[in-house]
Amino acid sequence: MKPLTEPEIRAAFVNCTKGEASRLNVPRDLAEQPWDDLDFLGWRDPQAPGRAYLAAVIDGRTVAVALRSSGAASWQARRSLCSLCVTTHTGGVSLLVAPRAGKAGKQGNSVGAYMCADLACSLYVRGKKEVGTKLHESLTLEEKIERTLANLAAFVAKVTA
């Protein structure tokens, strides 16, 4: 992934106002991110733990999405599967909900998906970050990356539809 700047990220939000995008917390360590190993940049807001964000380049366009996290629930201690990278975690997957873009979002419509709670999908796919038990897959690394990108694009398409 090409490195993104703070102004690029703020301008790319599709499901919040420009004012909200200007006030949200963007990672301060953008220069230190492992951009070569990222398919998208995902982060949690340190000042609002229920808030998360992701930014990606999809079809040559930078798109960013604001997400809300579900509260802790008893099922989170079970093994769960991330719908983006298809990594299995014990307690490391959260339901993240994005308000839909445009009029639908203003009416309260949203889209949800189970994702890695730390949004480090790219690092899990590449084996740069480990989970307890890893399922064996016959896909190559390139195929896993393509699957993650396709799942991400499908989620963003639902948010922007």
C-alpha cells in the first residue's frame, strides 16, 4: 500500500461529515507504519475505544470509513473468524459497524462485519502478527492478500451503496 498522509485520510472519509473527519484521531505514527505490509490502514481511537477507522486505496481511490465497535459480550471469548482476512481468533474479533454513506446513513442505516479487533488483518495474513491457533490453508500468500482486498472492497461497497 502506498503511504497515506493525514490530509489524504481525512479527505477520504465517506460516511462522516467533513467536520467529524477533521476532529477524529488519525494515527500520529503514519511515517512508521509498515506500509509495504499493509493492504489497508486500520486503527482504534485511543481516546474513544468504541471508535475505529480504516483507510484503503480501492480502484485507485483512497476511501476511509468510520466504524463503531460493539460492546464486550460473552461470545467474544469463543473462536471467531474475521470476515476480511479469514483469520481465526479467540476473543480477537469484534463486530464493527459503519454508518452507510449519504442519505441512508443519515436515516440511521448501517453495515456491520466481524473484523480483527485490532484491524491488523494485513499483518495476520502475512504472518507478521501471530494468533494462537492458525488454520491451515492451501492458498498462496498472494491469494490470501487478494481475498482480503476483495472482502474489504465488498464491505466498503456496502457502506457506499
